[in-house]
Amino acid sequence: MILELKIPSPGESITEVEIANWFVENGDTVAKDQEIGEIESEKATLPLIAEDGGKVELLGEVGDTVKVGAVVCKIDTSEKAAPAKAGSLSVDTPAAEPVIKEKESSPKTESSNKETGAVKVTPVARKMIEQEGLSVDDIVNGLRKITASDVKTVLKGGPETDFISKEVSRDVERTKMSQLRKKISERLVAVKNETAMLTTFNEVDMSAVMSLRKKHQEKFVEKHGLKLGFMSFFTKAVTEALKQYPSINSFLDGDEIVIPLYFDIGIAVTTDKGLMVPVLRNTETMSLANIEKQIVELAGKARKNRISMDDMSGGTFTITNGGVFGSMLSTPILNPPQSGILGMHNIVERPVAINGNVEIRPMMYIALSYDHRVIDGKNSVGFLISVKEYIENPTSMLFGSGSAESLLLDL
């Protein structure tokens, strides 16, 4: 029996997708429920799953654009898959890699391999060699002749990259832009052209949060099974600050300003496919532990290209953390139709004035980009100051805009 594998719909309004990966080759035998490929659209990446075991016939190449519902693979179920070997690809494999066939070695190649066995190959170069089905000999033979200068370089113990001298390259590499990257580009340009975006800055003393994490990290991990990070504190602080400044949680709909009375916070995640923003729903009802768990779960799905449109739609505010890459300061771009986005940055020990004395404190710059058509400068500055105050005094997040004393005295 011949089964046809058709392109599933990634979402409403999507009519075509791109074949992102094949994890098998023509003629391979696959098992039922095995992940055999991936498709990518402007909204999401989806796996292609074998409905039954058998021999596959691939009808499309990686990079091809195909219509939703089109047949891209046929499976001959009369030829069932053999039992899976250790390390073989299956639906449970966390991160599938394209199948790479080893290049067969001739007696001449084997002899040459012994002679070039001392050639050192970087991990990146070795991966490229394996992906292209080449050997070290192919690379060495493809370069120019070894000169006396090369020999002298090795005798002097020169750098590994000088073992074989290279001529100056003027080549360029061209890569087709993915559907997702195209969509991201369109949205970024639209934000620039269609909003009155402005950014305001402040700095935060991270001493209190860092001390709290250090003091309770072991017990937190023991109870909840994961580490307590900075993002959960900022998510909680943003949620409380949005309660004080609801206009920051708003968006434009025609000539109306819509202010949701709930808080769905998007967390920007960098993946191989581009920037994705999964959303935490109703963060006003969540504890730090629940926030941390959902961030880890959604970020993991995004990096494995298993995030859905439901996971990324409907956010009311976004947080992005360039600090994980070492960014000192930036002006984050709005995530439409939202009117505000908070940018976190790296933590650097800097001298600051504390009660008339100079002390070294772990400081972070934070930035709020906002749509000035909807949000006034006063509210944007006030919101950022509130976030700063919550982070510098984390327990105050328990009392919202008040304090333990004011709650006790009913003030």
C-alpha cells in the first residue's frame, strides 16, 4: 500500500510553506510515527510524521516552496522498517539532524588518511566535512601545493591554521531567507514606519535579587526542580508595574485604545529559525516558580521548533533580554500590536553612590520602548521606575503598589 504524506496547515491564512529539512533520504525505510522532516512557514515550524512504516520516496527538496495539502512524500508500507539501532532517528529524538552517509574509502584513500592523520581539524570544519560527505584528503588535495614556507611554519610550531597557507578569498555565500525570517523582517519594518516609537532608560541595582537567589537557590531547586532565574523576577515586576500603569498594557485598534484587564507577557527567545515570542498567560495569577517553569517549557519548545501559534499569539507586553549576549544597552523594537516592550541588559559591577559613599554594585541598564501615540512620557518613565523599585526591593512585589507597613496600617 502506498501512503501519501501531505503538507499540514500551519495556521489560518497560510497557503504555502518551505521544506526546511529532510531527516531521511530517498529509499530509506522508516518506522511508524518517525519524524522524517520539517516544514517552515512565516508563523511556525512543524514536523512531518510517518503515519506508518515503510520505504519512503521524497517528492521535494530542502528549500522548495510547496502548497498546503500538496503530497511531498510517499511511503510504501509493503517494506516495513527494521528494528531501530542504537542512536537511530525516532520521534523521541530531541533534536534530529539530517542523515549523513559516510564516504566509502578506497585503498588509496586509507593510505592517504594514515599520512594525513596528524592534520588537525576544528570542530566546525569537521562538521562541514561530514555534512558534505568529504574526507580530510579531499580538503588537502583541493588546496594548493605545500610550500617551503608551510613546512617552516610547522617546524616553528606555528598556529594550526597556518599548516596550509591559504590564498586570499573574495568569495561570498548566499543563503535563501526563510519564510519566518521574511515575516519577521516585514513586521520590524512595519513597526518603524507605523508607530511613533520612543525609548526611555533607567538602571537597576541587582544586589537584592542576586542575594535572594543565592540564599534560596538550593531549596528552590530541591522543591521545584529547576533554577530560579532573573527573568521570573522581571516578569513579576512588570506585571505589578502594569497594574499601576495600564496604558503600557494597551494597543491601538483603529481609532480606539484597547486596555486588556489581564496580563499576558511575551518572552523573546532566540532560536536557529529567528526570534520567537512565546506568551505567558495571566501572569498576575502566577508565582515566581510557575513563571519560571512556563518560561523553561516554552523556550524549550521554541528552540526545538515545536512552538505553536497558540503559544505565541495574544501577548499584551513583551520582555527581551539582550544581556545574555553581553549587550550593555539597546532600544528594543515593539512587538505589534503591543505598545510597550522592556529590554534587559548585562549585569556589570560599577561604582555607584550609596548614602554618600561610593560602593561597587551589580548594575543593569533597562530600557522601555513604547508607542508615543498611546503612551505619554510621564507614564513610561513612571512604569520603568516602578520596575526598578520592585527589582531593588523584591519582597515589595507581594504588596503591589503598597508596602507591608501600609497594608498593616490600612494606608
